[in-house]
Amino acid sequence: MNESELQAFLDRSMTAIVATVGAKGGAHSVPVWYRFKAGSFRIWTDVSRQWVKNARRNPQVSVAVAEHEAPFAAVVARGRAEVEVDPPGMADDIREIVRRYIPEGEVDAYIAQWAALRTIVRIEALQVRAWGRGY
């Protein structure tokens, strides 16, 4: 995939799987909602979640986004996570993430019910491997 194809693929409302390394060295994977902009994934979450704790301890993470139907295109990225609690622009990031998955008329109510979530994890994609058909 070229840059515009990559962005178009990641603009779709698929979930991403984020993989971190646990305290005892084991893999920990979790599905997340995200947005991809300017070479980084942004994820709205809570600082107390295990994968976030793992990313704080070891910021080397991977992210995978894949189709579940033919042609089975996918993106796999390795990157560095940065965990930010109440960062500037958080409300905009939250809105952009949620509107990818929730109908526009339901976005505000959805965000309001999760108002305690005050963390954005930004994963800078340092290595990206993408394919448009199969593996």
C-alpha cells in the first residue's frame, strides 16, 4: 500500500489489536478503537488498564488492523507508545475516535457515559508493513 492507500485503509472503522509486553515478559493483546493521523495511532482509554500499564513500563508496542473478509488486507505496525492523561486537544481526539464507530447522533451521549476516561495513548508507527491482498 502506498501512503494514501494506507491512510484510506486505516480510516475505516475496524478495530485495532494493540500488543504490549507484560511485567513477566508475556504478550498482552487487546482490541481497541483508534484513529490514525500523521503517522500515529491515537487511542482513548483509561490509565488503569493493564495494556496501558504495560506500555508505560515498556513503550515498545505493536498494532495490527485487518480485514476479516477477502481480500484480507492488513496493516501491522511497530511503534512507541506515549501515555498522556488529560493532554491538550484530548476532547478533539476523543470525538474523532468515537465518531468512527458510533452514529453521529449518538456520539455526545456515548462520550458522556465514559467521561471518567481521561487518557490518550499515542503510538507513533515507526515500522509499518501493509498488504492489500492476503498474507
